[in-house]
Amino acid sequence: MNDSLTIIFFEDHFICSIQPNQKAWEVLKINGEEKNWLYFTVADGRIRNDLDVKASYEAGDEEAYGDFYTIILDPKITFKRYELELPSVNLLKESIEQVKLQYLERMRAFSPNINANFKIPLNLCFVPGLANEHETKIIISDFFENFGFKINSGPANLYFEALLLSLNKRQVIPNVGNLVIVETYFGNLNFNFIQYKNRVVNISTEVLEGKGRDNQITNLARIMLDEIKKRHKGSAGAIFNQPELYEKEIVSLYATAEEQIGKFKTYGTRKVLRVYIKLSDGSDGTVEIEKQNLDAMSGEFFSIIRRKFDDFVRDNKSFDNILLTGDLLSSDTFAQFFENSYGRTKVIRPFEDFTELLSKGIFNLNLDNFLVEPIPTRSLPASPSGKRTLPIRENGKIPTVGIDLGTTFSCISYIDENGKAVVIPNCENKPITPSVIFFDGKAGIVYVGDKANSRKITES
């Protein structure tokens, strides 16, 4: 049994997964959610972090905190709770308490000896792009060490090692080659040139700061800001005179731009957006933005990306494929840009849910045990003996199963203690079984499911 817990920290959320029986990865759901948001509010003596808090933060609520990795680096920021001053990293505390409870409850089904004092072995993983990466990782690691976890040590390139292994096992890339991974995290666009031969041989990285946001939305925010500047010509404040404040204001306008991006109206041959804007320094006004100006900026944006990418790969050797990862790169605009520029066959589009792919265990420290196609997360895993057994509940009863005998496929499932349907895989580790039986009269053998189905096709 692999008793390690894996926690993967993304830009605005983290995910927990376990591999209790070496055959399947499971995502631990906290309060019914697979993603645990890094947006917080402290009120009425408790910490909240959920989608409502995320919405509050994005709406500019001063009582909501979303820049988690920034605030934990500031020792001056504390949150008063139960008359105690807590370091800001303790915003994680209530979520991690739930993680521990879920972990212990699930793992006890495989190892009854695990108790509340068990020091949970933990793989901590971070997507690239953390500001002050070294210090941030130390703060978070120390927090978990002090909270009853035992931090595992892994390869320096764990993120890329595991990602390449996962892609290779899925036959997306060969065992040997050169891969460029283009990813967007923390508002930046990262180019990673990786030479690999079963394992990572060499990595080169370049970061394009500020290019990892949706270019149209960012450009719209920039135009909004520039239009306000025109209205206050001669009396422009510090926002327009200091580049750092200027870029920060663009980020603060991002939510407004995202809301307004689809609201251009047609007036004859023109498409125009009229919107009221108020900046953090009090400057405001209703601005009018031409769609053609926005489109021109988008073309310029991709010209910059093309030029930077060409320079990057020229400094390295030729590449076999380009893999796009991150939320932004799942957009058709980005994917089509790379396909049109470098050939469709070279570009590997993001998985439909890249976060889900990562959560299913590609960060396993024992990389050799990673399977090509893990069974679905809600499937019943096998016991250490290899047999699939229903868990005995606290009242000593075994749950009742439901059998769907379909005309095409059949399936067996049960309702777990959380009210969720759990599929019991068949002996071939598949969630459904073809409703086919084949009698081989000559050999005296009866085949069921996939084996019967394949023989039906070949011998009919």
C-alpha cells in the first residue's frame, strides 16, 4: 500500500490525492469539492475559503484575500482568530484539518492500524512560476511539518519527470525526444525546452512576464486605463507615471474587462464598447473603445509570442512536439496560433481537465508504479490481495449493490457513506462490462464481457 498523500498547489487552488492500493489514484474531496480554493475571508471567528469567497475577492471585497502566495511571505500580516494572532499561512489550517480527516477515514479501509496520531507522509508539489519560490516552499513545508505531516523528498525535477512519464505511458510522446512545454501560471507565459531519454536530461526555461493572461482581456484592460489617462491629461496621477503601479492597475481592471469583453455593440460599420471605469486613485470616466483597436493589439500580442518563441527554440535544439498546459492555453485562440505557426501534428493540446490529470497521481514519487490508464476516481479500488471487496461500514454492515444489466453494457455499483455512487470495476479493471456471453463448444469454454465481445466479432 502507498500511504503517501500528494498535495499539488496550483495558482489559485490545491488538490489532494492518494493511491491506497497501487492500482488507482483517488482525489480526496473536501466539503464535496475536488479543488480547494486559495481565496480566504476571516469572519465570525472562522476562516472560509470557497467559490463564494473567490467571487468576493474578484469583485474587490477588501475582506477577501486571494493573493495567498504573496501574503504568506509578509510576516506583518496576521489574522486574529479566537483571540490568537495567527501567521497568514494558517489560513490553510481548517482546510488541512478536513484533509487529514478524509485521508485517515479513507486509508483505514486498507490499513485499520492507522490512527489519529499517524504522521502522514506527504508529497508536496508546486506548479512552476511561484514568486520567491524557495522561501514560499519553505513556509508551506514548515507549516505541514508542524501540523503532523512527514514531508517526502523527491527528484529536483519531479514536476517535469512525472509529467513526461504520464504522457509517455499514454503514448502521447515517445521514450526519447525534445519537448517544448508552454504553460501559463501566475499571469506569466513559460517556455520549457526539455531533452529527455526516459528521464529528464536537460531543461531550459524562459518566462514572459504578464503574457500568461488572456491577451484580449488584458489588452481591453490596458485600453480602458489609457482612455482614462487621456481624459485626465495634465493631471494624471502616480498610476500613469510609475510602470509598476500601471501594471498593477491593469490587473485590478481584469475582472471588469472580462465582464465587458462580449458587450461590444454594432453602430453601422463600427463595433464599440462604452463602459464606466473608476481607478484605485479615484480617477474615473465613461470610455469608448473601438473593437478594431482591440483586435490590432491582439495581433501584436501574438507577433511578440511568435518572435520570443522562435528565439527560444533557436537557442536550443530542434523540438519534436509542443505541449500546451494551463487554463489559458486551453483556449482555441492560443491552440490555433501554435498549430498554424508550427504545424498541427507538432502541437499537443491541453487535456480537457489538466488539473484532473495531475490530481490522479502523476506526482507519485515511485514513478515506476504509475499506470497507463488509472481507473476512474470514483471506482472501488482493490484490496492489497488484489480482490475487490466492499468496505464494511462502522455499523458492521456491508453496503447493498445495484446491478444494471443493460442490453449493451452492464455495471455494478453501490452508494458510499457520503451518498455518492461508486462503480465496482470488473476483473479487467474496467467500470463497465459488455453484456455478451460467448460459448466455445469445441474448447468447452464460456467467455464473458470484452473477451466474449471480441470473439463474437472475429468468429461471426
